[in-house]
Amino acid sequence: MRLSRLLFVTLREDPADAEVRSHALMARAGFIHKLAAGIYVYGPMMWRVLRRIENIVRDEHDAAGCHEMLMPALQPRELWEESGRWERYVKDGILFNFRDRKGSQMCLGPTHEEVITTFVKRQVQSYKQLPVTLYQIQTKFRDEIRPRFGLMRGKEFIMKDAYSFDVSEEKMAESYALMRTVYRNVFTRCGLRFTPVQADSGAIGGCGSEEFMVDAETGEDGIAVCRASGYAANLEKAVSVIPAGAQPSVEVAMHKEPTPGAKSCEALLKLFPELPMTRLLKTLLYKVTYADVDAGESEGIVAVMCRGDREINETKLSNYLNALALDLASEEQVKAATAAEVGYAGPIGLAKHVRLLADSSVEGVKGFLCGGNETDMHYLDVYFGRDLEQPETADFGTVQAGDTVVDGDGKIEITRGIEVGHIFQLGTKYSEAMQATFSDENQKTQVMWMGCYGIGVSRVAASAIEQNHDEGGMIWPLPIAPYAVHLVQMKAGNEEQDALAQEIHDKLEASGVDVLWDERKKVNPGAKFKDADLVGIPLRIVVGRDAGERKIEWSVRTDTATKESLDANQAMERAIRLVQESGR
Ligand code: ATP
Ligand code: MG
């Protein structure tokens, strides 16, 4: 492709709203254009990348016996009522929903379990038709609270979603295991460094799931990993053995302590410098929205105790409570629950309407300090069993670096990642709700066992750049780069250079190697190199002064400082070989 024929506009400045490098660089290179928050135009270069990713995805799914199809983005409310998800998704705010001109409620699909289940239940009658795994690559719509980071978190984005249907739980597990392999292959072929982790199933539901995390410092997800045991889990889900805290040397009676203005653990530690953080129990108040079978929904206030050096994990808490929504309680709600200013909540003397829970980090803590439900007052030297009952206790805590893994003595580290894929064993949640059944070998009616599997195609592109970039710009992994070779012609119009560049371009293209040929006349070599660095095409051939001797300069985008003078034929052979080896 001659660059002068391409709509090729690059900017020297990062867009003001770009918080991560992938967003800034893609916008500067004209790969994406922001239309509104979370809504982007994919330019021609971006589209080439997305199609490359899609093709890898297709290839691996087809090879595993999955079948591609396409479902509508526009979906009727009734379907979502059948599965019981309409209310949760509307309440959550994630669902784009509206009425058509006849007044029927519709939504734009954030995911497609309902549609696929309806489709498959019409198509499948007999066990002989199972297993089947269907997939599509399609635009999804989610009204994200914080659309950001460019393509990372869009309101509209491209997803590959697949759904498996099986006759039994064991067969579902087999389909799931096969898809796990498909996912590993896809991300490996895309040239990404990634970690599969145990994950929370979230609003989709079901009984087991894993996420594929691209390793990146800027990732929105925290991951707990243990190199010794191989344990890896999303922080939302991760469990650990937490280190025990120091105990008091003597047991004394519980008493009130004046704590003027001390509303945080830090402020309290200033007042009680001898007290270890592990003997300080904080109490957080949440407003919880529950789904009620009859009344629609109801609200309640929940107080959760937790050791001072630990944090509450809202995902675990929300799952435990089976909550529709979970938010920190408002100032008024805290005052009503504690009869005190915010910052003095504790387990003793809470209002009757408050449900008290405790994270397992409080287990075994003796002689602790806790809020007194009175402004400027805390209780000290409190004991469960002696001064109050230990509340209903479960794991509501977030794993921390240095904790021990549950199944060994390895230590946990916390890293960050970008979720590019998520696979679930759904079980019979949707098939039961929507009556997707089949008749088994004995003509008995059974519900199907489902799995679902998502890849954020547009997020994969962004995460590739999050993982591979430098000062100068993007660095595309060869398998998904918009072009394989960037052919930079120093002086367009020079006869020898024109001829050699044309030849390299034509021969490479004829061998299936796509070339972006910068033959712009009015752009100086320095600017051409800057642009080449920015767009990040992995292989570079520079045609310049030595064109008459058929000599070119070879480099790769990962290391543009190392340049090699090569014979043109040699360079072409090398490019062809590298492209073939990359599976492009
Ligand atoms: P997240 O936790 O990041 O919000 P999710 O768990 O809600 O994602 P899934 O329902 O598992 O997402 O969707 C499957 C895949 O789609 C995700 O693994 C991710 O790669 C991608 N994805 C989800 N939401 C977005 C979005 N708003 N923009 C771009 N890609 C997304
Ligand atoms: Mg997910």
C-alpha cells in the first residue's frame, strides 16, 4: 500500500483525555477517533489490526469445531425477563434500554446468553445434536460507569462470544477445557504475554470461571499470584491465609476511650501508638439492594468488621449477600445506624435495623479497638465471646502481598493485568430459566449444560500496545500488526530508489507480505521515521542512498537502533520467512 494514498494523519501531541499509552498512541496515529465518551471510530489501520485478531480468533475456534454465526444486537425485554436478568442489568445501569415506536421495551445486547439459548432450544431436540459450540464476532453495548482508556473500556466494543451446549455436567467441563486451550492458542498467536487466573463469575452467574489477563502495569485488575504453587486469581476472587497479628500481653476489661476527631485507622494509631494495626477493627457500613421475588427490590444496611490492616472485598461481600447492588452507606445512613458522626461505627450498640457481619480477618483478634457508635469515642480491649458475640463471619477480605497461599507455604504477590478473555461454566442457569431442553437416550427430557466464553477483540488490540510500546510509539506484535513491513523511501522521485522500492513492494505483496510504503514526496526522512515509530509496524526496510547497489537498511521496530545493511533480495527473503514463522 502506498502511504500517500492512505488517509494518513499523525499528531505530535497526546489527546488531553488519554490516561494510558495505548489510547494516546492509537489516537495520535489516527487508528481511532473519539466520537463521544467510550465510542470510537476505527480507522483503516485499526480495522486491519482488528481483522487480524478476528481471523486468529476464527481460525482457532473453527479448528476446535465451533461454528460461527451472527445474532442481533437489538433484543426484546421479554427474553431478559425469561432469564431473570432484566432488572439486575437495568438497576446496574449497564443496559442500554429504550422503547420502540410501538412501546415495546428493547435493549442493545451487552452479552447474548438469552438470544443463543432461545435459538438453540428451537434447533436442538435430541441428545444426538449435542455437543455444539456456537460463536459470533459482534459489537456489544454496555453503558459503562467509567468508559475510559480508549478501546479498553468502551460503551460499544467488539467481542467474540461463544456458547457451548452439552448433555451433562461432565460434558460441559470437557467443552470448557477445550475452550481453555482455544483461548491459550488465540492469545499466544496474537503475540501477547498473559496469565490465566481464577475469576469471579459476576452477574453472568454459574459455577466456575477463569479470566485471561494480559500482563500490564496499567491493567485495571489486580491479580494474586504465587510463583511457588502456580496459584493465580483475580483479586475479586483470590483467597489466602493471612498473617496473624500480635496479641495483648495481659487481658483487661473493655472500656471507653475518648478519640476526638479520630475517624481513620491512621488517626487512631496516632492516639494509640503502642497498638498494632492488627488489633484495630474497623467497621464499614454498606447500603445493600436485594432482589425480592414479590416486591421488586428492597434495601438494607449491613455493617462489616475487618482488621485494620486489611481491606473489604466488595465482590465477595456482594456475592455472599446475593445483592443486586452494593454501595457505601451515605452520611445520613451512617448517622441513623450509629447515632454518631461518620468514622465511629462499631459492633456494639448499632441500630436494630443493621445487619452485622465480620470478615475472617477478625478471627482470633483479642483486646481490640473498635468504634463506639458515639462521636469521638471508641472501645478498647474488646474481646469476642467476653464482651460481645462474634458476628456472622466469612471471607470478605482482599488478599494482600505477603499472604500465604491456601494450599502450601508459598507467598502471594500482587500484579496487574488487563482482562482480555473470560470463560465460564454456566451450568443450567439459563437453560433451566428458559427451558432449553433435549430428549436423552431414554427419551427423557433434560436441561442442557452451558458454557460461555468471551474475548474482547478491541481490548486485545489496546492491550497489545499497553504491553508493547516505547517513547516513539506503538510496537505491534507481527501476527496482528496492520502491515508486516514498513518500507521507508528516503527520497521519493529519485529514480534508483523509486525502482527498488517498487520492486520490494511488489515482490513482498506477491508473496503475501503486506507492505506500507512511505513514498511521500514532501515529507523529510526524519518525519517519516517518526511516523514509522509511531505506527509501530514490526519490520522496517529503508531504501536510500545505496539503492543503486540494491542495498537497503534493515531494522525491527523493537530495536530501531540496530540497523543492518542488507542486499534487497536477502531482506525480502528475511521478511517472508519472519512473516511465515509468525503465523501471520
Ligand atoms: P470488565 O470486568 O473489564 O468490565 P467483564 O468481566 O464485564 O469486563 P465479560 O462480560 O467477561 O466482561 O466480557 C468478555 C470480554 O469482553 C472481557 O474479558 C473483555 O475483554 C471484553 N470487555 C468487556 N467489557 C468491555 C468494554 N467495556 N470495552 C471493551 N472490552 C470489554
Ligand atoms: Mg469478565
